[in-house]
Amino acid sequence: MRRQFLKSAVAAAALVAALGMGAPATAQDAAAFYKDSVIKWIVPYDPGGGYDEYSRMIIPYFEKYTGARVDIVNMPGSGGMKGAVEIFNSPTDGLTVGIINGSAMVTNELAEIEGANYKVADYNFLGRMVADQRVMVASVQSGIKNFEDLRDNGKTEIIGATGLGGSTYVDAVIVGEVLEIDEKVVHGFDRSGDIRTAMLRGDVQTMWGSLGSALKGIQDGEHVVILHGEKSPTGILEGIPSIYDIANAMENGAERVKILESWEALSAVGRPVAAPPGVPEDRLAFLRNAFEQAMNDPEFVKGAVETERDLSFASGEQMNAIAKAATDLTPEVKEMFVKAIRGEI
Amino acid sequence: MTIIEGMISGFFQSISLAVFPYLFVGSIFGLIIGVIPGLSGHFAMAMAVTFLYSMEPAAGIAFILGAHATVAQGGGLTAILFSTPGTGQNAATLLDGPAMRDKGEAGIAVGAAMASCFLGATFGAVVLALLIPVMQHVVLFFGPPEVFVLAFLALTFVAVLGKEDMTRSLIAALLGLLMAMIGVDNVTNTHRFTFGSENLADGLQLVPVVLGLFAVAEMIDLWQRGGSLAKGVPQALSAKDTQAQIFKGIGLAFKNWWLVIRCSAIGTTMGLIPGLGSAPAAFVAYGHAKQSSPDKDTFGHGNVKGIIGPESANDAVEGGALASTIAFGIPGSSSMAILLSGLFVLGLETGPQMLTRNVDIVFVMIFTIIIGNLIGTIVGMFLVNPLSRATSIRASVMVPVLMAIIATGAFAGERAIFDIGVAIVFGILGYLMKVLNYSRAALLIGFVLGFAVEKNLYLALLLDGPFFIAQPIPLGLTLVTVAFLGWNVWTIYRDRKRVIPRDPRN
């Protein structure tokens, strides 16, 4: 018994020594470190949701390029903040990563919502899986076919939204404020599907959302896109005016565009995969490289196309810049955003 | 593809070698998950979704929906044999199931429950098939004002149906509503009743609350009493007797076919309404079975109709819930939300496209529900004996084992130690309520409906102003609620007048 204890103590000491004295870390060391180790991948929402599905889609390929086993841990709570905080505070050994709802985490951080105990700009991002293209749709029943209808029909439009601080809400309030839309934002719906029913019933006329989730309603002929946030629209958005076109045509266009660009920076954060601050550089570089390879694996891309899952990769370095841009706002814009997020506009 | 072609194609796909094995495995999986207290339909489906990535659409649907279809059946077994709802939707079965077990009629209760589940599910599936063309219009009648008022109708049913007295049930129901308010308010982001605890920020989770109120409370009670779960039965029934009882129970379900159809109709209708789900449907069906029965007094003391009602309703719900999920891609419950994500994984789209292009898949769903429940019924019959024997085990052995399972179940949903604490706190509360004759079911149902009530009240006020209640459907439902409550208050008043004069003479 005692001997065994001594043995393991010696082994542990040797291990500590080996780790401590290690020669300058190299990519090979990192590869050896990850080979056959276990990476914890935190999903801050329930199984079956979008974040969960994206994670389960990429993980086989992430395993392929890291050589590690990746275990998903679903950690729902506080609108995704619980999982984000867990990632932020996890050990810095590079064995914990996770996907986060980047845009919502930024808005919660800006508004200093209780439980937002993280700094988005301080995460070590491995890269981004997807960022939403934001669009505003109107129901066919409302008779609104384009932005002119919305602006000139003399009615106060009712816009459906989910919770306070959610992207459907923040989009509606900020864009509405900047473009001086005559609107009333009704929030409190559970999901965007809930708002869709309300649009069918005629309770609300319009909503903001991601193009990905709006696509079905558009194809089914229930919704029409009347606004979007793309500077160079492609596909289905081609020919529809963007918020920038509208803002430019208004008085003080440049100022309005500046606010809208900050808003765009918010959505650009999208759904990144993050590691906590303080992960050793060689391991971070290795993980970033593996993530990039996984995202570009032809079979993975093919699977995403088949299941109609959008992808928009951004590298870890790009993500750090995007996150910084989203949190680094001028005082006036920040004040406006915080008001919007807290429901004070 | 016409509907008839779709139906034929759907049927042959369901029984083909490429699909049926998945359906079979899924059904057994769901049954086992249902039997384990605390692991719910969501759990079964969430687990199943992870297997879907490499499956063909029909096989995937059969697997995930098969697992979902039999959960309520497994849960009914546990409710009857262990006084513990295997899942939330079986809570109504607790009112009469354990009482029948105590009378030595566990086999009859199980047989009736199994057969009712199957009949209810079949009813729901048939209605789903019939309703598909008109679905869209029906669901659209129910907006925030309608759902808000309907929730109160359900609460009124709950308060009246219990074996406990109405006042205490109302207190419990309102306490349940209050408990649903715990956590961050979805509308204003205000922390309510969280006492600064992050653990409470998301509110109380349903699974540990259910486990606490019913399972833990039962364990405390059992530990107090000693002995075994089956009070009146010193020894387990022989296998032969149990089988005989099961067939008698199945016969009783068929004999009460009219009740089955009415309760299934309640279940399917409530399934159509997003957010209500199967637990309230089971309670409303129980209330209906009791109200419409000549022998009201025996309800709560082991009346088989008290099992047939809720068990046929809680499986009939699926047909309705599925209808709105398929028609709009708008899930009516969390299980349906998971199913929907499963459909996405399989590359299927809901909405008009599914009804025209993939109508065979819709019929695969319909046949899966029917066949899955049939498998559940047959396999469940063989599970009864080993399980009912387990009810004769001594409390000193049983309680620790079940507590371990309960603790695991409470932990499993969110992987939170905190939830085990929630289960224990609610266990103590549940035990006190049981001793003091407060309705635990009313508390649970208030808790479940709390979210729907608050959200829809808020939206109704924002959208239609304070007079939303004056619209036709809300007004009609309000009148029904008031009339129902008024009539029951009046009967209590009348009975009291009748009873009181007699008392002095005794």
C-alpha cells in the first residue's frame, strides 16, 4: 500500500517536472498533448437546439484533426450565459472549449445583465461557425410588400419579439430608432416560431430574425423580406434595399449608418467556438488550426449543405477582432444599445 | 402524391425491414425511459436525436417517435406500481392507480392503463390523419387571449377534480402558479424570488419538482410507515393471477369505449393547443371521467375509470401536438420541439411542403404512433410481473434503491446537484401536503401552467388591451369556467345543507 503510494508520488513528481521543464512548446508538443486526450465541449443550450446540432455536426471532424475525443456537455441556463461563464472560468489547460451565442453574450455584457460574468473580448476564439444574416419580414396578410409600404401606410406597425435583450428585440428597437420606423415592439414570445403563429393570426405584422430561420416562411409564401442588414446582398436578398440604403437616403445619413454598422458588428459575432482566456499559445494555435481544417473538410461542408445549415467561417484571429469591435463602442452608441437592450427605448 | 397514395406508402414503409427494427428498438427504449422516474419523454427524444444523423428519414422518424410514443405507457406502469409518476404526464394516474394496487388489483389497473394508452394513441393518430387538411385554421383560433383563458379553465378543472377539498386545491393551484414565477422573468428580465441565487435564475425545473412532490414524498411516507409499497397485499400476485387481471383490465378499457373516446378527444384537442401538453390533458380527462360517472365517490379510492380517462388522454395528446407541429413547424411542447429538430436533422421540412411532397412521412408518423403503442402494450404486459414483485420488497431495501434512482433522475436533466436539493425540498413539501390533505396535483398543474398563463396574459394585454376577454372565444371559455366553478361551489353548498341538519341527530 505504502509502496504503491510512494510509486505514484514519484510518478506525479516526474510528471510535474516533465511539464515544468518542457523545452519551448512546439506544435508537435501540442499534437502529442491532444492525442487520445478528452476535450470537453460545452453547449450552453438543451440537446436538440441549433447550437447543439451545429456542435454535433462539427465534432467528428474536430476529433479527426485534433486526435482527441470530444465530449459534449449540455449546460443550458440563463439564456446561454451559464455555459458561457462555465467556459470562461474553466481550466486553462486547453481541454475545455464550447460554442457560445456570441451576439447575445455581447448584448448581455454591454447591458451588464446579472449573470454576465465574462468578457467576450477576452475569450480565446478558435473560430466562428456561422453568423446570422439579419432580415425583417412582414406577413403576407399585413399587405406590406416593401419598406415604402411599411413607412408610408400611416399605421403603427406591431413587431413581434422574444425576450428583452434577445436579438429579435434588439434588432427591432435599434433599427426602428435609427430609421424612424413607426413601430410598437411586442416582446414576450417564447421562440421565433411563436411569433410566426402570431403573424399568421394577424396579431403582429413584422418580425426580425435570421435569414436561415426566416427562409422557410419566405418559401412557403407566408412572409416577404422588407429589410436586411447585408451591404452586398446575394441570392434571395438581391434587389431588396438594405438598412444602409434607407439610412443613406435620410437626413444625417452618415451618422445613422455608423450606428447601424455597430449593430452589424453585433450580429457578426455570431456563433463562435471559444476557449477560456489563458490557454497556452501552442495549444491554442493547434486547436485553431484543427478547427479551421474541420470547418473546411469537404465531407463536413457537404453534410451542412445537405441539411441546409448555413456556415460562415471566421478564423480565431478574425473572431478576436470581431469581438473587440462589437464591445468597443463609442459612448453615445453604447448608451443607445444599452437602453435598447434594457427595454428603455 | 395524393393522400391515399401517401397512406399506403407510409404503411408499407412502417412495416418494412428498413424501418420496423428502428421502430421496435425505439419503442422499447421509450418504455424503459418511461418506467424510470424522472426520465421523461424529452430525455428519450433528446437521446434519440443524437442517433439520427446517419439515418434515412422514415427510419429516423420511426425511431424517435416510437421512443416518444411509449414513454407515457412506461410512466403509467410506474405510477400504478410505485405511486411515482414515471413522467409528468402520468401524474393524474396517481389518483386511482396506487389505490387499485393497494386493493390487490394492480394487474387490472395496468391492463386498463396499457389498453387505454393504445386506444388513446390510435384515436389521436386517426384524428391527426383526418385533421391535416383543416389544421391550419383550427390552431389559428387560439392566440394569447384564448390560451390564457383556457389555462384558467384547466386550473378550475384541477381544483375541482382532486380528492382533496376544493379550497385547499385552489390554494395549492395558486401556490403552483406562484412557484412558476421563480426565476428571471421572460418579459422584463427581472429576477423574481431568486434570493440572489444563480441556480434559481432559470426557475425551478419541472423534473425535480415532480420527483420531489410525488416520488420523494412517497419515499418519506414509506420510510415512516415501513412495510412495502403494496399496502394491502402481503404477497405479490402470482404470475398467472396478474396475467388474468391484465386481460380483465384490457377488457375493461374496451368495455368503457365511450369514455375512452371522450377522454381521447379531450387529449387530442388539448394537444392541438400549443403549450398545454399532456399533463393538464390527463387531469382534465380525469375530471371529466369523474364528473360523468355515476360512482363519483369511489374516484381516488381505486376506480378503474380514473385510470382509463387520463391514460387514454395523455397518449391521445400526441396526435394533436403532432398536428400543429407538422402543419406550422410550431411545436406545442418541448418534446415536439425536439422532434422538430430531429426532422431538420433528417432533412425534412414541416409546413405545407411536408403535407404535399412528404405526405407519406406524415403517415409513417401516424403508423409509428399506433404500432409503437401496440409494441409498448405487449412488452409492458410482460414487464408488469417483475415490476409488481418489486413492490412487495421491504421499505428498508426499496427506499434507498429508489432514492438513488430518483436522485439520478433529478440530476440527469440539467446535470445540476442543485436539482437534487430541489427534489428533496419538494419531497418534504409534498409529504406535508399529503399529510395535511392539500392537493399535490393541483400544485403541480398550477406550476406547469404558470408559464403559459403569464406569457399569454402579458401578450394579450399588449396586443388587445385590457378588454381582450370580451372577444368571442375567450368570453365563451370564461363563461364555461365561471359556470363550472359556480356549479361546483353550489353543489358543495347544497351538500353541506343536506348533511348539516343530519349531524345533530347522530
